[in-house]
Amino acid sequence: MTYAITQTCCNDATCVAVCPVNCIHPTPRERAFGSTEMLYVDPRSCIDCGACADACPVDAIFPVDALPAGQQEYAAINAAYFAGQEPEQGDTGPNFHRWSAPSFERGLPSDFAPIRVAVVGTGPAGMYAAEDLLLHTNAEVTLVDRLPVAGGLVRYGVAPDHPATKKVGDAFARFHTHPRVRMHLGVEIGKDITAAELAAHHDAVIYAVGASTDRRIGIPGEDLPGSISATSFVAWYNAHPEVAPDAVDLSSERVVVAGNGNVALDVARILVADPSALAGTDIADHALATLRASKVREVVLLGRRGPEHAAYSASELLALSHLPGVDLVVDGRDPRTGATIDGSAEDGKAALLRGLARETVDWSRPPAPGRRIVFRFHSAPVRVLGDDTVRAVRVTGDQGELDLPAGTLLRAVGYRGLPVPGLPFDEATGTVPHRGGRVTGLPGTYVVGWIKRGPSGGIGANRACAAETVGTLLDDAVAGVLPAPEPAPKAFHRLVRSRSRHVVDARGLAAIDRAELARGRDGGRPRVKFGTVPELVAAAKGGRWRPSS
């Protein structure tokens, strides 16, 4: 029985490397790699060995006859990718296909002295870079993060009802205690230490600081209370310590979401999901309590263009269609929307909406009974209405502007990077200028992830991005152009300890993990996160934080 790749595919291609019959495509050496929403197993070539499933870091691969409920479509989705293509022909023998020549692009000469590399950021981009260095070189790696806990986007960006995706964090965690790794969490560049000081203690520094803020829509009323960035909303339900527990008010029946990418679908799904189902996840305690008391019954997803240009992936839309007790509706008032859906090719993005109900929604009326998500295309927000809080969102339509009564606007129009003190910054793109990951004008300084390429690509895309940056760094090391650090290796440890009282090391991180898992067991949940910096620091020290009276 063949295997199939499902919704949680992270595209990092670990499965490709272990497949003995080359049946997973596109591979990193193929032009389509990185442009498809996921990877696919060719059912004509698969030999049912299960090597791909064993290697997958996010548990996205299953035998077709054992696909979980709600994932049955992926047998056909995998097969459809190869429709009309001939299976690749190769040599006969134990591997049944021709392997590429061995490549050692990211290695150092055997007699090369160990280099000291700092990686700022412990999310996927930073950890893929650290993994590359640790597996291919004798480098000594210093992990730095401004928060006193590791994980980055895996901990604070992945929706709590996607636990399989979060499992990639387990693959990264094995490097936290690597003998050539030193960890300094709770250290902020530009506040506790400068970029110049960090560079002075290392041969090279890789910044993997992501895109931590939201893009602005640029409309009047955008800053009214009740207008929230999706960045903040996602951080709120993931217990990010920089978002207050009371930052979200769900006392109105309708929420408008500006945007229709995967993040927009994530927040819509959380808003209308059954709280009892979310209670079995690691969602923040305060978010779970707010959602249990929520009055939200309808979420409206605004798409500026037509359904053929929707930014969400097919897999995320399919996940919505399996949400119990939630109706999916297309607002059919604009004739262009229905015409595009009906006329779309079978493999077109608009065709995904054919099975959904269409309704000419009367926005002057309260939401219909039950819980539902409404897709409204050819509609963009132009003004947020209200005096001291949001009461409606004015949007465009085929017959002019109209007001959608709502108590909350969630802005899901993209992420944006922030400047790092001491590094150049391109305001237009929200990235650090670089060439192949090498920061312009700063020898020994590199970038990886969204701060390098902008907020595009999921978790797995960072693997190839990190490979390029690490390759550039090692080229510079071999060429002898890295600035040599002057202080001794332990000097950096003394420096950060003198600047911050709340530095967490690998032992402290393990203590946080144990404490959160214990809290989860006490509440019948997989994990209950600490939601403040003092709680995290206290847990790292083996204690329990109590607020001062």
C-alpha cells in the first residue's frame, strides 16, 4: 500500500533524502521545489517501506489505508500531482534509481580550527542554521534569544490545534544540549548587549530574528481598540509573554478578518472552533477562557481580489471544511465571484470553493444562527468605524462601499521585519540587505529566514535558506575573511550574566519544559505554557513565581 503526504507537510525535504526509490517530488534539485504547497508521493513508485514516515519531523506521512479522518482526500491529491507524468526511470539495483553524486558543500577542511558562531533566534531558521553547522563542521555554536525560552515561531506562531506541526520543535530541541552548543536565552541584542559586542566574541554571527510585527493596512480607524493585528492575536492564543491576557475582546457576534492567507484561516478557525476541542491542546489558559465565553458566531474573510488569487493553501482550506459544526459560505453578491468559481479549471484555486454554499448576505442583519466562516472576495477594507472601539468595517464591493457591523477587525495582511540595532535595514522590504546571506558592509555577519528573504515560505523553506547562508559563511571562513574574536570563549558567558539577571541556559530550558508538561498533566492537557517572563525565569530556576503583593 502506498503512502501519502498530508496537510502538515513542512516542505523541508527530509523525506526525500531517505526515500530509496525516489518517489517523493519535487526534490530540492527540481525547479518546482519551493513553489508547490507541499511534497507528494508518487503512488506508482512507492514500495511501502515507510522510511519517509519515520523521517518526517511533523508526522505528515501515512499509509493510504490508514489516513486519519479528515485527511482522506490526500490519497487523491498526491496521485493527482503525478497525473500525466511518466515515472522516472533509473538503474536496476538496490535503490532502483540514479543517486546524485556526493556533495559536501557545507564542510570545513579537517585541520581547520573550530570557529565560534552565534545564532540569534531559536526559531526554525536559526535552528536549521545551527543544525547545519553542528552536523557539517566542528563549529562551536552560541544560541541567543531575547525571550527566556526557545522555539520562536514553532512555539508562538503555530496554531495550537496543529500539534503535528509543532513536533518539528522536538527535532530542533536535540541540539539544545549538544556538547558544542552554549545557550543564552533572555538576552536582547541592542538592549542587553550590542551587535558589536556579540560580534567581538565570535568569528561570525547569524541573525534569525524573523518578522515579528505586522504590515499596516493604512486606513482610517486602524488603531481603534478592537482592531488587532493577526500577529498579536496568534501570539495571544499561544501565550506569548509580550501580549497581555486581556488583549482580545470577543464580545461581539461578528469578526472581520482582512486577508485570506493561511494565517487568516488559522485565526478564523480558532475563533469558531469548539473550545472543548481546543482544551486538548497547548492553547493559552487565558485564550481558552475567553473563547469559552466568546459570543463570536461569524467570521468574515476579506479578499481584495478574486477567489483565483486567494493566498491560502489548498490544505488549509480543506482543514476548514472538516471543522465540526462550522459552515463555510461564499458571499455571492458580486457576480464575478461565482463566475470565477464555476469557470475555474479543476486544478485551479477557485475550484476549491465549488462545494461551498453561496449566499447573498444581508450584512445589515445579525449573523445567522450557528457558527460559520464567510468568504467575501473583491472586497477590501477602506475605513474602520467607531468612536472608542470598532463597531463596523467599511469595505468595497461591486455596487460601492458598504459597512459590515463587527466588534473586532483582525488584520492578517502579512508580517514585517523590524530593524536590529547595529545592522543595516531596508525599510521598503523590512529585511536586512545581504548577498547570499552575507550582511552588506558587516564582515562576519549573516542573516537567515524572514529577516533575510521577507515573510515568505513555511517552516521547511528555512532549511534551504539556512544552507545558503551557512555555505556563504563557510566560504568566508575558508577564505580567511572572518574577523577573529579577541575575548576567550567564556568571556561572553560572563558578559551576558553581568548585563541580565534573567539569562536561561539549556538546563533552565529543560526545567521550563518539565514544569509546563507537569502543569499540563495536572489539567489533563499536553502542556500549559507560562505566559509571562517572570514565570518562565522562575521555572528555569526550579522555583515558582508569585506576583508581589
